[in-house]
Amino acid sequence: MLSGATLDSNHSTTNYGTSQQPRTRPAPGNHDYHTSGASAYYGYFGANAGPAGRGYYSYDLGNWHVVSLNSEISMSAGSAQEQWLRGDLAASNKPCAVAYWHKPRWTSSSGHGPSTSTGPLVQALYDYDAELILTGHNHQYERFAPQNPSGRLDNARGIRQFVAGMGAPASTASAPSSPTVRRATATPSVC
């Protein structure tokens, strides 16, 4: 995931370049909101970022229904984003679903804890049998076994979550916080 951190004054889009931009399907993160309403993010990614100001959208890729969500705006039960997600998942005819956003629901990081506010989105994904959640934010890698929305092991229909926040300096790794953590590492910067 490429976040708007590449758009702030401490980073450069030069290395990313324009060759990858047409195929990039971003999800906004906290750094994107360093500009009012994430205007630099929406200006840079244009239509690939979904409807301006919203930050959530979906597309199909093969047998996968892919959903990009915005962990920087309301995700509460009944919010516009949560209602949209439920409608979007209900309308999909693809056999597999994956969602990605910035702040992880589960993590062992001591730098940034779990984002419990994403719970209603996780619940909607679980209700519609999604397979996978991809997140960033924490500067480490973690892989979780299939879990239900409460974070309990659920091999029957649980969702796997990956935290793949390797695009910045490594954070302080913590001991795995859950028996469902399958792998957790602090990673050096890849910038």
C-alpha cells in the first residue's frame, strides 16, 4: 500500500514515479490527512482513489471482489461507509473478497495499538464471508490465523489479516498479543 505519506513534505513521489500510478488503487492513511480533507491524496491519485472526499470504493479482479476502505473517517455501525460496505458486499457475485485499509484491527505493535474502531467494518466483512484483510500503519509484518470479529480463532469462516507496514523505519516489535498471531516481525525500512 502506498499512503499519502509520499505526498507530505518529508517524502517524495519521485521514486514512485508516474509509471505505477495508473494501476495503483490506494487506501488513505493518517498522513494523507495532513492536508485539509486529504486534498493532496485525492489530487495525486485522482479517480483511482475512488470518489473524492470519500476514500472507499471497490473493484473486481479475477474471482476477487476487492474493497478499499478508509480508516481515517467514521467506521461506526450505521455510518455511511459501513452501510456502503454491506451493500457493496451484498451486490458482489465474486466467490472471494479481500478488503484493505490503513489502520489494523489486530496488531502486536507497541507503537500503534489495535484500531478497535474498524470493528464494524470487520463485522460486515465477516457477515459476508470475506477471506482476507490487508492493512499497514504499523511498521512491521504480522500474519493472523483466521479470526472472527472478536479476534478468536475461527477456522470455519474466519478472516485472515496481514499487517504489511514495511514502507517506513521499523517500529518496536512486541510479543504477539494473541494466540492467533502466526508471524510477527519488526522490519527494517525498505525506503
